[in-house]
Amino acid sequence: MRAALLILLGLVIGVIGTVPVMNALDARNPMPKAVMTTMGFHMHQLQGALKAQRCEGAVVQEQLQHMQVIASDIPNAFPGAPQPFLDHAAKLRSALQSAVQAAPTDCPSLAAALKPVGAACQDCHREYR
Ligand code: HEC
């Protein structure tokens, strides 16, 4: 009887103990937020350039290239993500690749290049954020 109670107690402690540990592990993985915060930073820079009507080709291209590299980190930063999420990430990568290839040198071409990029961000956020 005593052994059975101890086993039961062990199980209860085990279950109660697991949840906070999992939460703590989750909270300790800063990658998803870090990747998205950095992505948001570059997007914000580009939107600022548009707003200020200062879309210098070299500066814009550097931001776009950073975003392209960061986008390739999304699958690793969100381990275990479902396939539709990965599809959204792939869509963002290809939108950024097109934007880099378009190499905008003025604000109208930057705005055009950013449109599918922004749509790819929104599509994923609508479903998963
Ligand atoms: C494949 C899916 C996906 C794509 C594509 C995506 N995001 Fe996110 N984003 C997320 C998820 C999921 C979160 C919530 C992350 C969290 O709270 O841990 C998020 C959160 C964010 C945040 C808030 C971060 C915070 O502080 O909580 C910003 C900013 C952001 N994304 C910017 C962007 C930008 C800009 C793009 C496009 C260039 C983009 N994201 C594309 C999935 C995506």
C-alpha cells in the first residue's frame, strides 16, 4: 500500500513538474522571436525609406539580402512547424529572391518588389501568429 502511494505521488509530482519545465524550455528558446524581430526591423527600414522617398539602390539591396538570409532561417527557428507553415516560409523566400533579383533602384520599384513580400508575411501571420 505504501509503495503504491509513493508511486502515485511520484507520478503526480512528475506530471506537475513537467508542465513548468516545458514552459521554461519554450520560454528559453528566443529564436522564433529573434528571427521575426530582425525581419520586422528590416521591413521597417524599407518602409521608412519609402515614406521618406529615399530609396537608394545599394542600401535597399542590402536590406533585401539580409531579409532573404533571415527567411532561410525560419524553418530551423520554428522546429516541428507543420507543412503549411513551411509552405508560407517558402513563399516568403521566393518573394524575397524575386525582390533581390529585381534590384530596385527607386521608390516605385521598391514598393512593387515589397508588395508580394508583405503579402507573404501577412499570409503566414494570419494563420500562425
Ligand atoms: C512562415 C510563417 C511566417 C512568415 C512568412 C513571417 N512570419 Fe513573422 N511571425 C510568425 C510567427 C509564428 C510569429 C509569432 C512568433 C512568436 O511569438 O514567437 C511572428 C511574429 C512576428 C513579429 C513579432 C515578433 C514579436 O516580437 O513577437 C514580427 C515583427 C514579424 N513576425 C515580422 C515579420 C515580417 C516583416 C515578415 C515578412 C518579411 C514575417 N514576419 C514573415 C510567422 C511568420
